[in-house]
Amino acid sequence: MAQDHAVPAQTGEITPVAIRPGIDLEINGERYRHTGDPQMPLLWYLREVLRLDGTKYAGEHGEGGSDLVLVNGKAVSSIGVPMSKLSGKQVVTVEGLADSKGKLHPLQQAFIDEDAIGCGYCTPGWLIASMDLLNRHKDPNDGDIDTLPNLCRCGCQTRVRSAIKRAAGVMKQGAKA
């Protein structure tokens, strides 16, 4: 009967454990509760906790735009927003642009078709900033595209401009269908 002492005594009572307080938010359509440091930047939660590494570090202040995500549909620097500011918010990362079956968003496909991907480091930020732009301007002009905060050291800006315009056309066609 050596095993008897290893089994806890059954009292018949179940004591519920309180739900840990945290920050509830939605990321790429999935619900999450962050119970860690409320001042943790969203970027580190995405990369280190959820292992969503498409969003890149763009410097302490989000220089260059590769750390952009959509928060409630608007492009936001993920290094600049602490988790405490995200309660009840919807976040979309570059991984969340494709549909649930893996079909690429027209913007992602346009980046491929226009070869608008150099080394790839800045691409997630360009895609997110472009989504924000296309949400605000269905037919963006060069001036609209020039307002995007992204930098590309590979020189893909001209192809990015073409990709954004291509995606806008495809998205307009889809809206008519």
C-alpha cells in the first residue's frame, strides 16, 4: 500500500480557482489573455510569447515601419504600444492577412506579382501600412503612397507602389462582384 500516501485525500469538495486577471484581446481572429507585465510592448508579446515573428523590430521608436500591425484596422507601431492599451482591441499581424484557408490577401499576391520583396525584412510593415492605406483610400495615388512611414534599403519602393496600385484594382473588382 505504498501508493496510498501519494494520492491526495478526496474530500468531495471542489474549490474553484479564480481566473487570473489579465488583458483580453484578439490577435488574427484568436482570443488571448495576457497575464504578464502590462507594460510589455505588443511586439515582444507577438514575437516572444505567441511566436508570430513576421512583425520585425524597427528600433526603439518603430523607425522604418517594419514593426507595424493593425489595431482596430489602423496601422500602429507594435514596439510603441504596451499591452495595457490593448484590452478589448483587435490586432492583425502580417500572418493574419491571408484568409483562414491560407489564401493570400490581394495585397500579398500583388507584392509577389510585382516582385516587391527585396530582402524581406521590411515587407511585413509595408503590407500592414498598405492595408491601412487601402482601408482609407480605395484608389490611392502616388501622394497617398508617399505618406507611408516605411523604409526599404533594397530599393523596392517603386515595385511596392505598383503592388499597392495593383491590389487596389483587384480589391475594387472584388467589391463589384
